[in-house]
Amino acid sequence: MRIGIFAYNFNHKKTFEGIIRLWLEGYKISCIFAQDRLKLNFYQSKIRVGPKDIYYIHPSRIAERLNIPYHVLMHNSKECESLIKEYELDLGIILGARILKKHIIDAFRIGIINMHPGLLPWNRGLDNLKWAIIDELPQGVTTHLIDAQVDWGSILLQEIIEVYPDDTLLDIYLRLQSKELDLMIESIKKLETGFHPTRTAIEGKYNRAVPPDIEKDLLNLFEKYKQNYELIKSRFLKLRS
């Protein structure tokens, strides 16, 4: 299977860990499409869940060491589409990208895998960890083949993670990212068997960043959420079935 990676052209946790994990699992990466940092023009919530000022090796250095062709470009450009066809790529994997357009998705023989830190389609969009707390949904990861609608497409795998009474938001964030990489590998293996997932029929809920009037109560909600997590999981599993 010929795999192309969508990555960020800067030090980035998911980009770094995803490339290394694929290499360790024995998957050959045909090329990396790396996009420079873009200025984000949407509101971003204020309570931080991820680590700050952690050093990761730049993906271009990893690509050089592993002899992977590395292209710095805009992911939705005609240049990127042409390279996908030139490399005859079967599968794309998102390790760092903004919303990809249909002409890029359709250029792959199988499609593009995204690892989403929320349970689709009930927790689409941004701030998934926070919205799970606010909406009383379990924390979990979904892998899916994307389509032109954001955080939709065809679900490959989905798994709920544990939440413990002494967890911080950072604990959950790191646990979700770890599970994303596990499900990435399992999803590739599933596609290698010839599995063809069906498109998600339920629209679910698309979230933007948590607004200030809701986020101000997040930490108090989080304490209640941890106490009630087993009930929240049980309720969701009945909903999903």
C-alpha cells in the first residue's frame, strides 16, 4: 500500500509521533506533504488542554533520515493533487492538516484516514475533549475515511478511553492522542484486508470552539464528569446501539 502523509511543516507532536509510529510498525511512507503554519481566523477557547513548549524533531529532519520525499506546499493546491497522482498513492493519513477539499480526497485510490479525538458523529468539529465534558459524552477516538463534509465520512474504528478520578485535562488529552496512533495502525490493517466502510448516516453535532460563557464553568463540570463517567459511558453505549 502506497501511503502519503499530510503533515505540518513545523515542530508538532502528532506529526512527529505519527511518522515515527508508522516507521516502527513497518509501514513505508511514499511521501510527506508538509504545509507551513497558517494564521487561524476563528475564535479559540482559553483553557489549555495540551502541553506547551515541548520540543519535537522537525518532520523534515525525520524525512531526511528515513529517506522519505518531503514536499512543502499547500495541502489543497493543484501541485499536491498532481503529486498524489504521480506517486500513485493508495491512502492518505492526516498527521497535521486543515480541512482538505474534495479534489485532494478523490485523488487517492482508497481515501484519507483522519484520527478524530471525539466520538463521531456526536462530537464533530473543535474542542472535542471539552465538548464531551459539557455534553456528557465519553472521551474517545474515531478513525474515518474523510469526505467533503467536516468530521463526517465513513467510520473505520471507534474506541472509548477511560477517565480516572485524579485525571487532569492534560491526562485525557495525552491519552486520546496515544489512542489515535493505536487506531491509526489498526485502521490501516483493516483497509489492507479490503474492508470498505459505509458512510455515516447520522449528522450528529458540529461544534465550534467553546465560547467563554460556557467555558467558565468547565473545570467545575469536569469534576462532576469524572464522578459520573461510568454512567455517561453506559448511557452513550445504549444511544449508539
